[in-house]
Amino acid sequence: MKKMLIGLGLLAMISIAAAAIWYAPGSGGNSPLEAMVRNGKLERCPKHTLSQMADSFLSSPAWERGKTRDGLEFVNVRGGLIYMEKPVEAAVQFMVDRKAGKFTLHAFELNGIPQTGPFRRALIRKMCDRAALVTLEKEETT
């Protein structure tokens, strides 16, 4: 079990590293691929877009897209958050299936350290909860 977790962690780390290497500079917010992910919703958080979730949860969220040597396309969002009362840098990667018009959560890192499935699920839950709170606060002030 321990070897499997280490292997999964290494796979996630390699995927994020590949993303950094094959990042497509200047993609900005105009990329249809990036827009699909930013404006998309996850099954676990159907009321909020990923952009709303990132904006409400991460400090200075930055989006980027790229392609691996094997032709796999991805979109990353990076930003700061507080973990165990300390500021950390988070990176979340979504693999994109352009033909199917779908994307999936692929990897999550804190300060460059890959996080496992339970941490990924907790991240999405917290991001969704925060987006809901921000939306409620906006509704109450209008």
C-alpha cells in the first residue's frame, strides 16, 4: 500500500512537472481550452464554476494551459492558501479531453508536494464551500 501511494505521488509530481515544462506561454484567458475549464463545473460542486471556486479560495489565482509531449492537454490553476496556519502555494491540474468536452481533476500539490485522493476531495469540498459563502455574502449585500 505504501509503495502504491508513493508511486501515485511520483506520478502526480511528474505530471505537474511536465505541465511546468510544456506550459504554453501567453495563453491568457482567451484560450478555448482554458475557458472550458474555468467556466466548467465539477460534479461535486454543480452550482459554482471552477473560476468562482478558485477566485474565492486561492489568493492571486493564475491559470495556464499546456500540452505534454504525448499530446495530453491540461489546465493548471495556481495560487496561495493557508494550510495548518501557514501560507502555502497550491497547484491544481485538470486533464482535458477536448473531443468529449470534459475535464477531470488530475493532480494537486502544496508547495510542490503531491497530495493524495483524500486531500484532493477535501480541497474541492473547501473550494466549493468557500464559493457558496462568497456568493451568499454578495447576495446579502445587494
